Amino acid sequence: MLERIRVLHVIGGGEFGGAEQHLLTLIKHMDRSEFAIHVACLFPEPLAPLVKNDGIPVHIFPMKSKINLKPVGEIASLIKLEGFHIVHTHGVRANLVGRLAAKLAGVRPVVTTVHSVLAFDYNRWYDRWVNAVCERVARNITDKFIAVSDALGQRLAAEGVPAGKIVTVYNGLELAKYDPETPGLPVRKEFGISPGAVVAGIIARLHPVKGHKYLLEAFAEAGKKYSDLFLLIVGAGYERDRLEDRANKLGISERVIFTGFRRDITHVIAALDFLVLPSLSEGLGIVIMEAMSMKKPVIASRVGGIPEVITPGVDGLLVPPADVPALVSAIELLAGDRRMVSVLGEAARETAQTRFSAEIMGKKTAMIYKDILKQIEVREL
């Protein structure tokens, strides 16, 4: 085995979503005595500065459009220069560019982490079609697919990816960062919410796939029963104006607070009584695990990998996607029962600790790297 395995991660990095958070956590938990990690970003921010702050070499190759393939040659040159043994890609653009660059540079193996269902990430049919084609074009270059949930792995298999190329590695959290005793009053005070109010929250990019519109409708109905119920909508995205307009039309704008993008996520979670994530599709849902780590129960859609995280009635609640009445019932249940919130929250923390740690994620990924390199060595003998 090589003395030190050199790995290049390729990612878009033009937003800070689940894939970016996953990568930041992963690279922190790879043994530096065994692995030399670099990251290539297709956008200059927001991810690249965060990677650099963690002491990881970062390389920026601006990709100005989806058809701009200039970064392919540039990344291939970097691969040759640095002598990377593995190229690991994240996201549809990075998958195309990283895989082609690896092939051009003559590097095997290529690993791809699948974070979400591609079809749900784009609204316009044309964008979905273009990205699906881009994904398929270079998919055969990948030697191993890491799915962040069994549900995503099963979807890959259904799309024709050989089962032997697929492995599930759950997202992991640095649990020490998620202290259930973090005070939530400062965030409540910032938005003029009293300590005794019931606060629900959604933390997600403002995109239709996250189901905000269903949450607003459900909140409007639940708010008729609980006048002290508030909703924090945390995140940024192109849907903000439309969602704010919807809140106004529903007559709930005084109790629905759009915070925009926040970096102090643990303090925001601390201010909540419970989290709601009514997604139409979800790979696994890192924010669900973040809330659970802080003893906050989660109401979430029964989609994707979410049922692999939440056991209904034990450490959270599940509802069908796009089902407003079911969402209303779940919100009213937690809004009216503080004891249930506490019981579910305690169990949620236990789930996070035993199943979704960053250490486990790092060790499993390291094993995948080593195993696949051994397999390639054997094939080449």
C-alpha cells in the first residue's frame, strides 16, 4: 500500500449546502498521516475559503457555465502535477469535470459521493435533462459510488449502476459542536420572540424541493390553534420573494421570520422547540441530524433516506410529502405537548451519537479508498 494516499476532492462549492458541509466534515476526519487531501472548487466561494481556513490546500477553477469545460484540462494538469491517487467528486458539475479530468490524467480510481436525487434538484425540465445527460456521459468512469443513504443507493442500482460499485456511508457530524445546552434565548431575543413561545424552524435552501410552501400552509392552520407559535425560515435562495408573498397572503407574516443565511446554526437550533423539514426529496438530511444532536425532535417527510434516520414516535415524526393536513397534525402535536418534545429530543440525541458521527464516516471512507486501491493493484498485476 502507498505510504500516503493523495486524494483530490472536486466540488462546485458555489453554495453551502449538504454536500459542502459533508465534505468539510469528512476532510477533517481523514487521518493526515495516511491521507494528503486537496480540494478543487468550480466557484471561488463560499466553500473555498472555509476549506482553506481548515488548512487544506484548495484550488479554484472557475466554471462560468455548464458547457464550459476549460476546468477539465486544468484539473487534469493539477492531478498530474500533485500525483493524486484518487479523484473524489461531489455534485453533477463536479462529477462531469472531475471524472473527465481524471480520465485525461490517467488516474484511477474515481469515487463519487451521491448526496441527493438529481431530478429534484432542478425545477426546469431543460436543466434536469441537461444535468441528467452530463451525469450519464461520464458515469462509467466512476469506480465506486458512495451513497449517503440506502435509499440513494437503491436508486442508483435502479438506474443501472452495478451493485458492486455502490456502498452506503451515512453523513456524520462532529457531535462535540452540537451542545444541547447551547442557549437559545439570544436568537429569540434578536427576533423579538418571547422565551415562552413555541418556535418551529426549517433550515434549508429556499428551493421548492424543500417543501417550504407546504410548511407555510400547515403553519397558518396550526397557528389558529396556537397563537404563541412562531416559525423561523433559515436559509437563502431564489424562492424567498415568493415565499414571503405567500406568508403575507396567508396572514402569518408577523409570526414567520425569514432569517436569511446564518452561520450560527447551533444557536439557531437552540432557539427552536422542534425542526420541520417537509422535503419532497432528501438524500439523508444533515440538518435533521444536527437538530437531533441538540435534542430537538424533527418532523420530516417520509422520503429518501430520512426514514433511515428517524424512527417515528421514538426520536421524531414522519409525514407523507406534500401532505398539509398530516403536517398540521404533527406540528400541533408537538406545539401542544412539551413533554413529548423532551422525550423525543432525548432519544434523538442518542440516535445521532450512536449512528451518525464524523469519526465513523471518516473511517468508512478511508476503508473504501484503501480497498479500491488494492483492487486496482490486483487487477493490474
